[in-house]
Amino acid sequence: VINFGPSMGQNNVVIRFEEVTFGYTTENLILNEASFSVREDAKFTLMGQNGAGKSTIFKLMTGELKPTKGSIHLLPGATIATAKQVMAREHLTETVRDYFAHAFTQVPYNLDKRIGDALEAVNFSARLDKLVGNFSGGQQARLLLAYALIQEPDILLLDEPTNNLDSDGIDHLTAFLIMYPKTVLVISHDADFLNCFTEGVLHLD
């Protein structure tokens, strides 16, 4: 069950897991009565070995997965965005401009500038009339990351965001996250990157 608590305000709890249990089978639980909360505007890292449940927690937050037991509370009206790992096939035949337009229910008048700002945050520039499918896999990964950033969500979820970035790209993303005025949760093994902006760690044993 995903419930919605009191309205948004300064440093309210934006995400709360209450004894959340999740597993694809009852014998092999990924999360067993996990409880934690994250306040608005906090920047936290999820750490743990592969298979510990880090990506599962993200999918539970977005509603892609449902908890077996327990409850997940999000602030009402809180928007959430995560950078997908792979570009969806239907976007490959679209231009960069048309792809980013999907991020908005109403396309803003300054879309081109916002695309430029989002791409700048990952140290990437691209012609807006170029087809998404004409970019390399690493370049598409930057477009996916910029797509999450352009939405300016209340809760930004990033899963290994530095994987396809060079050092300049990591520096640009770090500067963006330091200035980002909302909640950020990051899965990463890059300690130097994390130490620049993380306020705390959720460690999955």
C-alpha cells in the first residue's frame, strides 16, 4: 500500500518505509521488515553489495514494485523521477527535442533552453533535431540521465549515474546535485563522487 501523509512543508519526511518486506518468493526475501525515513531536501546514498535490494527500493518508491508486507508513505503531490538504464525502443526514432518533450504534461515555452541546461549538467551537448537512435549507448545514457534531471522532481532517484560519465561529466553532475534544492537518493560505488554531496547513507546488509 502506498499512502500519502500531510502536505509538503519544510523538512517534512518525504519518504517513509514502515516494516517493508519484499521478495519474489517467500523463501528468498530481498527486504525483510525494512524501515527508514528520508526528509525533504536530503541527499542520501544507498549502499550495499549487489543483490542487497538497492534497485528494488527504488522500484518500490516509484510503484513499479509493490511491497509483500508493510507500507510505503510518500508526501502527497511529491513528484518522483528516476534515470532509466536503457532507452526505450519507441524513442529511438524521435528527435532529441521530441524525446525531452515527453517529460512534461504541458510542453514549456522554453523547452530548448531547459534541454540545454539538463544536458549541460551531464557535460553533453547535442543537436535537438538529431535522432536519439543515432547516438552511441554511452551518449544515450547521458540523455536518460538528463531526462530525469529536466523534470526537476521532488524526489530524484539515480542508480549508478556516473557509469557513463567521464571525469568532466561527473564534475558537472556533482555541481548540479550540490545545488539541487530537493531530495536526492543515489546508488553508487564511487566514493569520491558521493563524498561531495551525500549527507547520509542507507546501508543494506
